[in-house]
Amino acid sequence: MQQRLVHRGPDSGGRLDCDGASLAVRRLAIIDLRTGDQPISNEDGTVHVVQNGEVYNYRELARELERRGHAFSTHSDTEVIAHGYEEWGADVFARLKGMFAVAVYDQAERSLHLARDRFGEKPLFYWRDAGRIVFSSELQSLLEHPEIPRQMNPDALGCYLRLGFVPAPATFFKDVMLLPPGCSMTWRDGECKVSEYWRPSYDPDPEPADWPAIVEQVRTALVGAVRRQMVSDVEVGALLSGGIDSGAVVAIMQRLADRRVKTFTVRFPGAGYDESEVAREVARHIGTDHREIRLTNFGFEPGDLWRIVEHAGVPFPDSSAIPTYRISREVAKEVKVCITGDGGDEIFAGYGVFAWVPRIRWLAPVPRPVLAGASRMLDVLASVPGLGNGRGAGRVRQIARFAARPAVQRAADLSGTSFFSHDEASGLVEDPAATGLASAALHEYTRLPEEAEAWTPLRRLMYVHLVHNLPQDMLTKTDRMGMAASVEMRSPMLDPDLATLAMRLPDRCLVQGLTLKHVLREAVRPMLPDVVLSRSKMGFSLPLHSYQNRAFFEMADELLSKRDGPLSLLKADAVRRIKERAVAQREDGGARSAQRPNHQLWALMLLAAWGEQFGVSV
């Protein structure tokens, strides 16, 4: 299990076997390079800690613990957890500001405590039976334990087709669980208890400050977040796109740094996906030491697919995992730590769908059958030249279509990660009732806490994206692909103080008409060139239809021709039609019309490869 995590920690490894537990760890040395190896124990050797990640406020916690009489033998952030557990028990996890998967073994009590950071930047998987618990940072490591069955979760396929992932705490593997973000777990005497130590809460300040003061509060909190996450005993670089989030983070880094910050961006051939020109201008404006990593047309390599499956441990369909790994591999040649802009869209409402919420809400009182009929009529009108095929008319059609759907289907389609509609998924599987398309796991995606009754529709949608999409898609991609290249990715936008401030702001500070991230734009306006602030949002995605080559389609033929594992749950003729449509539309010129069928094909290829890689039974 430990050897399968060497990429997460190539610098050293440690192991502890004691009464009741065995702990193993791999270390990427970033803080306290000389004495920070793990496991780390308390003074009398009764509390043992391993962690993957960083605790950014460890110095403040260490000073407080020293005042309470604790003696430290290292300058490591991990030792703070050991003494913090002595002082506060499992409540220590709520005091940590960072990204972490932590295991604390209390040898005197024979109890194990696991914890995961608030937003799920670091993963923590586990399996248990009546007398044991096994845990790890990655599934490929966990599954090295010989008694863990490699059986597919019956609900996984439906969730995958509709969402692109399985909502935590479930996973693609039966009986293997993912500790949800903001949760800790205590294991004692064969009993397991999971507790929330933190959850997002959208409780707007009843008396917010005036607008200039709010903008200044956000700017100050963002600077504090970046400063905290620059803590390191090695050089820290940054990923730089043409967006507001990464640009703002890098601008603040450069102001705080004592040298030119190394920045990295991916360059794609062709327009529509490439942000390298804007990133170059931002780097010039800020004054960073900038690098571009170029991805060529038709550059698919079979290793890309297998690498994603190996490190994600699941069929991970977000094709931007490919450029994320490629850029991480180049980053690793120069720095161990890289700061990103991840989380800004979820914290400050940056996705286009957030501007749709009020429009869908207007239609809520209209009966669904009426909306469905209006949607069909609008589709007919759209086929008449000059009548209903403009951009505005397209938005009206989409809004009507979304509003006509049941709540769970609407939420899944608004997720931004769905490659198959409900009808497409139903037509693809052999038995919709047996493949989770109406499962409790899929409905978990739309479940809200009781206090959500008082939230606005915008905040409810933001909660779903923050709790599910962010950790299962965006953070999975950056963590697994970064760590595959032994690079630690950090996200200042997910700083707890900054996020709490944003959650207390009125909606109007985030979305004004079609303007998204309104307050963040104003807070960082003095730092960035106008080209960043005035351009439309462009997500970080791979032009998959122009990346495919002969090797890609040969691999598709090989993977999709098999009828065992997860593919046995799909209709062979429906799978064949998806591949034929993808090939035909790519050969028509690789326009954006090829994007959906090609991503559907990619999702099915990953599903088949996952089943083969891990020997999954269904």
C-alpha cells in the first residue's frame, strides 16, 4: 500500500507498527525538510500522526500549544496535530486551516481518528469490516489490501453517466467509502462514527458594510489567504490562466514574494480553448517568470488514459486531467509546490449557470407539462432560419427546458459535469432500474441541509457545486494529476476565512445581472490588466475533438469491443452509435458540435479502462 503512494511522497517514507495499528506514509518534503519525517508522535509515544497535505496556520497553533506546556521536537506542521490532539482531542481538526487527510492513532485508547479538510482538497478512502479499518489517500493503494473486494457499487453507473462521479460518502467500489469534506471519523472497538466538524453555511450578514468597505474586506482576506498558503521551505510556483482567480492569486504572490514567481500555463493550438496569450499578458503586467507548455494537435498518447485511471482510481471523465498532468510534469522540473485559482468560481459564483438561477425561478409557478410543451415548441421554432436560432433564443430554450424537468434531473444537468442527459443514460444502459439512475446515491446530489430552507436559490445551487462538484471534479483533477507528478497544488480561494466572508455577503455582491463574481472583480481590479476583467469566462478544458488521433480511435475500438466488467451493463449497439457519431463529427472538421459526442466516447473509454485496470466485477 505504501509503495503505491511513492508519487505522493518521493522524498521519504515512514512506518510504525504498534499495539492495534500499522501506519505508513510517504512524504513530499516541503515544511521542516530536516526533521519533519513521519509518523510523528507526542512526547510519551502514545499518540501517532500521519498526514498528507499542509496545515497553514501551524505556527500560530504551535505558539498556543507551547503556552499550554507542550514541548516540540520539530518545526513540522504534522507535530502540531499530535500535540493539538493531546490538548483538544478530535476537536483539533476544526482548528486546522489547510488541506489535509490526517490519521491520528491514540495507542492508549486504541482509537483511530481520521479527518479530511473542509473542502476536500485531499482525499481519504477507507474500508472496514467488523474488526478492522483500512484507509489510504488513493484507491490504487487501498486496493492493495488483499481482502478488499473489487466489486462495482450497484449505484455507480447511474451516477457516473448523469454526474460524472459518485457522490460521497459512496464510491465506485462497493463497501469502499470516501470520507466527505469537513468530516472526521472515530474508530474504536470496531465501532465507527462519522461527524461533521464544518459545513458551508450561507447566512448573510443582516447589516453588511457599505460597498467600498465590502470590496476592501474581500481584498484583505484574499491577501491573507495567499500569504498563509505561501508558507513553505521550498520555492512556490503558480498555475496562471487568463482568468480572474489565478491572475489575482499570482498578482498577490508576486507582491509578497522576494523573487520573481515562476508561473506556468498550457498553450493549445487554435482558438476557443487557448488562454496562453492572455496569461502571457498577465505575466508581463505582474512581472512573473513565465513558462508555456504546448500541447500539440492530435497529440493523444494511450498512457494519458491509463495514467488518469491509475491515479484517480475511478473513471474520471474530465478531459482537462490530461493537460493538468502534462503541466504538472513540467512544473515538477522546477518547483514542488504550485498555487492555483481553484475554488474561486464556487466561492464567488463564477459559473454561467449561477446567472440562470433567477430566470429558472421566474418559471417555477408554471406547471411542468406546460413548460415541456413550450420547450418543444421553441425547439421547432429554432429550426426556422432567422426566427429562433439566435444566442438569446438559445438561452430561452435552455431555461425553459431546465425548468420543465424534475428537480433531481435539473440539478444533475446544471452540474456542469454531465455528459449524458437522463434520456440518453436510460437508453444506454441495459436495465435502468438496476444501474442507479433513480438511486438514493443520485438523489444525494440534491440533498440539502435543513438550514437551506432559509437560503436563496443561488446559494442552494452554490452549495451543491461546493460540496459535490468541487471535490469530486476540480479538486480531484488537480490533486491526483499534480501528485502523480509529485507536485503539491494549493488553492488560496478555499481559505476558510475568505470562504466564510464570501458566504456572508448578500447575493447582489456576487451576481449582478449577467455579471458574475462581482465583488471579486472589484477587489482585484487594481492588480490586473483590463483584458482579464473584461473577457468572458473560459473554463480550463481540452479541445478533445482536435486532440484525438489514430491511436485514440484504435484504443476506443479495443476498449469498447469488450463485453465484460462495467461494459456488460451497457447496450452494445448504443455504445457503437456513440463512437460512430464521435468519429463522424470530428471528421466533419472538429467544430464545437463534436464536443459532446467525443466527450461521451471518452467517458465510456475511461469506464472500460477502469474495469480492466482494477479487475472490477459487476
